[in-house]
Amino acid sequence: MSNSLLAQPLPLPCGATLPNRIVKAAMTEGLADPGGVPTAELERLYGLWSDGGAGVLLSGNIIVDADHLERPGNVIVDSVPDEQQRAALKRWASAATRNGNHFWGQISHAGRQTQKPVNAHPKAPSAVKVGLPGGQFGEPVALTAAEITDIVQRFAQCALALKECGFTGVQVHAAHGYLLSQFLSPRTNLRTDQYGGDLANRARALLDTVASVREAVGPSFPVAVKLNSADFQKGGFDFEDSLQVVQWLEQAGVDLIEISGGTYEQPKLLGIEGMEEAEEQTIERSARASARQSTAQREAYFVDFALAMQEKVSIPLLVTGGFRRRAVMEQAIASGSADAIGLGRPMCVLTDAPRQLLAGTEALPRYEDGLQLWPKGLGFLNRSQALRTIGTFGIQFWYYAQLDKLGREGAAQPQLSVFAATRQVLSQQRRWLAARGKATRNAGNP
């Protein structure tokens, strides 16, 4: 067995133990069928990842309301699963745990960040539209108190269904500007009732959700939360708010917190503006410096928060974003910056990246560094800031396309261009939406 710190088991407060400190981070797959049911492609993808050596696999968004998808192709568990869906969930969980690792379902509701073709008027804490050009998102409608109570119960119902189908834990998604994150932010939560105003009220929907999930799954089943360290937006959910929420989450019996940051309007999660490389460099500095010394760079928030959090709570912490070098990962664990390390993009191509790290590999590749944003001859388009931003999202589509290749064919296609990947993903999403709309009409639903 490897003597790396990454190979050490991690006990959780609920009594479960993770076999090592490497976590396959949640990445949206887009591989469910038009009914939101897991497919053979998802089974193939997660079987590869289970073979890859991570202690935990986190699923992509499993949506608790079919009208509020994070993207076309999400798995949907918004009611008690029927026999077909239950069988599919069991097959998925079986493939994803075939090497003895954990498989946790990330349960989520997109709120106002639901694409317009899915829902032109998504529900949200308040009627605050996503501030991005292009009309991708619709005009949100404020939730009623009764609807919030219903959503809280949907999270619990989904968590219980996943447990019954063989998942070994769940992660409640309260980051990246999705619904529970929208409640936390003063920019998107303008409510004046018990769910708005001061932080205690803005955190109510999240804490009610965690309590409901815990009651549904019992005390010995891992329950994690993904939380923004900050939204990186003026007047939004900030560092001090997040520190307080983490303390409340520990009191609520959460087993692990994953630290992230950003929203669609300020997408630090996508690695824009050199986020990933800066994050890794900051982790190296943080092993030798205090949290306060590194706050000069906003990109350091994840690590700053991790270090500051250790002074407030004892809950295990998962840090995801930018890790490529084994020495840096080990340094983060040794210094107390993290209890577990999340890997995302590298595993879209190198599915056994955890096993390689545990065997002594020093560094994982940064595939995005070698990607051409535009076809040959159109490189001049990079001179435009707007088009560079589009190109950045195109790189995200490139990773989507790699997951699709892994699921459908069992192998990635690193030579695929960003332009071709973007066309492929957008075409697949259109076909999925058309098939879903046809299925819904045939079922007699409005």
C-alpha cells in the first residue's frame, strides 16, 4: 500500500470511513435518458472511475425537480422512483462501487440557473434574473413558503431513494449559484419572510434541507454539503457568512464540507482567469503562511477558507480545484488545509488518475493548456474578451464531450477540438430536449 498521505483512510463523524483521501469531484455528465433515468453509458463511465482508485466518487447533479435541471441530460429523482428507475439507479450504484469505494449522489435544484428551454420561468428565492447576456435563462418567479417546504422534502425523498438503491452517501449542493446557494446570497435573496433578511434566515432553507435529509437517511449514512467560500460578487455571500454557515452545518450533523466558489455570473468554478493554477500555488504558500497572509489574491479564497475553518470547526473538509501535483495535494493534507482532495478535469481523460497518484505519479496533465479554442485560421478571435469568455465555456464543453466519449465508447478523445466538442454538446442537448418534450406530450402532461 502507498505510504502517501493520500492513501490514508478518512473516518467521518457518522461512523463511515473513506478508503483514501482522493475524491472524484462532481461533474455534470448529461448522460441520462429523456426521462432522467440513468443509462448504460452512466454505468460504463462510473465503472471506469471506480476502477480508477478514488476513495469516493461524487455524481453529477441529481435533480430533485424535473422543471429545474442544471443541464439537459441530468438524472432526475423528483418523486418516489418507479420500478424501472429504481433498477437503473441500482445498476448505476453497483457499477460505481464495484471496487469498494464510496459513491455519493450530489442532489441539487438549479433554481434561477435553469436554462430557458427547460423552464422559461424557473422558481427562485426572489425574482432576480441571471445577469448574463444571450437570453439563456428565463425570468424567475419567487417561491412561496409552501413551495420551499415541498423542495426541502424533495431533497429528503431523493436522498432516501439513493440510499435504498445502493449509493453510500449524498452531497447537498449549496454552491455555484444553484437554488440553495441563491437563498444564501443577499444579491439573489430579497425576501422579507423567514427565508430572507439576516444570515440565519437566508440559511434556513439549507439547514432545513440538511435536517430533512438526515432524518430520512439516518445517523450512520454520510451527508455532505458543497458550499461556496464566497460568491466573488459585491454584496453577495461572503467569506464571513460562509464561516458561520459551516459552524451551523457541523451542529446539524454534516459529515464533510466541500469548499468551492462562484456562480454562473462569476464562474470561478470554471477555472476562468487562471483560477486553477493560482489555487495550486496558493496551497503551497498556505502550508507555510497563515490564512490572512494569502487573502490578497481573491483566487486564494478556497484555501483561506479551509485554513480559517479549521479554527472554527472539526468537520472534515474536501477542497477541489486546480490540483495537479501529488506533492501539493499531500502538502494540503499535512498543513491542515484539507482532509481530502477533489479531482475533476483530469479524470475526464485519465480515469485512473487517483491510482496513478497513489502509485507515485508526480503530476497530472492540464489538458486545457493545450486546447485550441478556435479552428485553424480563426485564432485572431482570441483578441476579443467576449469571445475569449465564450472560448472558456467552450473548454468546459470539451470536458463534457470527453465524459460523453467515456460513457458511450469507454475511451476519451483528447485530440477533439474545442469547436467540434461545443457543436457536439449543443447538438446533443437539443436532441435530448426534443425527445423529452415529445415524451412529456405523449404522457399527456402539459
